Amino acid sequence: MPDSQPQPPSDSWPSLPGPGPAGPAPLLLCGARLTDGRTVDVRLGGGRIEAVGTAGSLAADSTRASATRVDLTGYLLLPAPAEPHAHACTALSADTGGPVSYDPADVQRRATEAALLQLGHGATALRAHVRVGDLAGLGALTAVLRTGRSLRGLAELTTVAVPRVLTGLAGADGLAVLRDALKMGASVVGGCPDLDPDPTGYVEAVLEVASEHGCPVDLHTDAADPARLARFAAMAGGLRPGVALGPCGGLAALPAEPAARTADRLAAAGVTVVCLPQGGCGSVDGRGVAPVRLLRSAGVRVAAGSGALRDVSNPVGRGDPLEAAYLLASCQGLSAEDAYTAVSTSARAALGLPEVRVEAGFPAELLAVRGAGLPDALSPAYSRIVVHGGRVVARTSAVREYRDSAGTTSPGLPRQARGPA
């Protein structure tokens, strides 16, 4: 199985081109399988998909002989997933003991390792919720912003500023810190209205600041109170460039009728719900996963994120979008295709990113997973090759071995076949 410690990708790997003066070198992905069953070659250039042709057709193009080739025989090629709900400032802190350290050096180290872990899983874009004010001040945000800059060319990391209180006497300080966070480089206004003495006033404050700066909004809410959630949706519905709410696990505990009414109101407001199939996060009580099928049937865009990554809220969190899709398919009744859409197309839309398809003209943000089809890829999903901006930026190679059943003393173990695993 793959080493659990992430390592920065190296341009010295065979078949991994480095960026030239005009951008990434041309790249040819050969023999990849698509979800519709076709086996194709895919040529990348300038950070986009230049052409998709039948297997062997682009490889035989002598005018593109300089393109570096990557053999994807046995791999399924997909639009890369995105991570819409990470917690970079608390990630990988479960084993530290005592309170989480918000020392900028500690936060940057953990945030970098967490982002590389998620990149290795396939997420080429990540939205990190970062606590601001109180104990964290602005140091944690400074560290995560530095992490984002250090990862340029590998992954796209954006930050959500998450203040605790925005109303009453204490709220004045929270509002000042929130505005400072946006000036520093946070690109999304977040928060946890359920934790404020005046949840409605909290949302009003968030929307006001977001309107001032032209920022999206991404709020944590358990959604256990359907009337409150409906108010949130009505207040936020007209905001552009968009509003996301999550994890909304409390909706799953509501009776069918009020849950359906609430879903209809969320759909009418154009709000995206980001569910967390792998477990919740520390800002809200864990109440299960939002009712994904109900929300989708009402017309709500549903994206899936990872939430806590090995912190006190989920000490075994993996931060793996394919695991999130697997859980949506196995536990929520979604098809493999709809489950993967939640972690890819819908997640990218929640982040305000352009759509990705394995077609000419679309961004070269891709994930190759060893497998014959999506159900196969969502099951073992060990070997992966990740493409960001037209470059291979990460890969995980897994080899399964078995001991000789005859019980011989030979140290050799039979290796798995090279075909689809």
C-alpha cells in the first residue's frame, strides 16, 4: 500500500514534464478509459485539454512528437475532484495532545501536509476554513495563506475566514478581524451562526461584509432548526457570487414534510449544500449526513467535502474525495456517477471554478484512477495520477502482494497483475 506520508511531487520523475517559459510542456495521456467506455488519447497544452481522440490516434501524430507521453492503460480518466470544505488550521492535530496549537509555524506545517495528502488523493482545488479572532487571531490565516502560495503550480488553495461572534459587544471585534482577514487575502466570508447568541444577526453581518468585498459566503450550520435555515436561505439567496451552507446534518433528523419544505426553500434561494459523508467538523454537532437524495430531488446543488482531517472531530479522517463519493453511493443511495459529481463538478461549482470535462477546450484538471469504471474506481481506488494545470503533479502507485499459499520459505511474493485493479 502507498506510504502514508505525502511528498512534494518531483519534476525528476520519468514522464513528468516541468513548466517551461511559456507554461507546462505538452502532455499526451495514452490509452485512458472514459466513463462512457471509450479508450482514448488526450493531449494537454497550455493548461487545457487540446484534443481527445481514439486510442493511438493522437500518439501517431508526428506534428506533436515532442509531447511527453503518460501510459494510462488500465486507468479511468476523470475530471479532478475538488475539496470544498477542509479545515487547514486544525488538520493533523489529533495526536498532539492538549489544545490545538495556532502557532503560525505549526499551522503552516500541518496545512501543507494536509493539502499534499488531499492533492495525492486527487483534489487539485481546495477551500480551507480558517478560524480568525479569539485564540487564533490572524496568525492561522497568515500561515494558511503562505501555504497556498507555496503550493502554486501544484494545487489551488483558497481560504474562508471564520469568526466566532459577530453580534453584540463582542461582535465589534469579530467584525474588525473579519474585515482585516479579507484585506490580508481571505477570499470567502465564513462563520458559524449557530454559535452566536443572535444567529440571524450573525448572518446579516456576514452578508453585509461579503457584499462590501464582493466575496462568496460559506457558512457552517447544523440546520437542526428548519425555520432558522429557511431564514438564512432567504437572506442569502440574492447574494452573488454565491452562498454555501454545510454540513446541514440536522436536516436528516427532521420529519419528511418539514425537511422537504426546507429543501424547496434552499433550492429556490440557489444555495449550495456541502455535506460531509466522512464525518463532521468541530464547529457543529455531529448529526449524520444531510439527506442528499431529498436535497437533489428538490433541485439543490449538493457538493461533498471531507471536513475534519485527523483532528479532534474526526481522528481518522482521510480527506479523500473518492471515499466521500464511495460513502454517498454506499450509504446514501446515489449512483456512482452522481456520487462522483458531488465531489467533482458540484464541488468545483461551489468553489466558483469552471467546469471540467474530458473534452477539448476544458481545463486540464484530471484524475486517473486504476479501474475499469466508476464503481470499480470508487472501491479500491489506490493507484492514482493527478493532473493540475496540464502537469502531472502527484501520483500514488499501489502494489498488492500475496504470500505463497504452499507455505514455502521463499521470500518472494507474487505481485498483482498490471491490468485494471
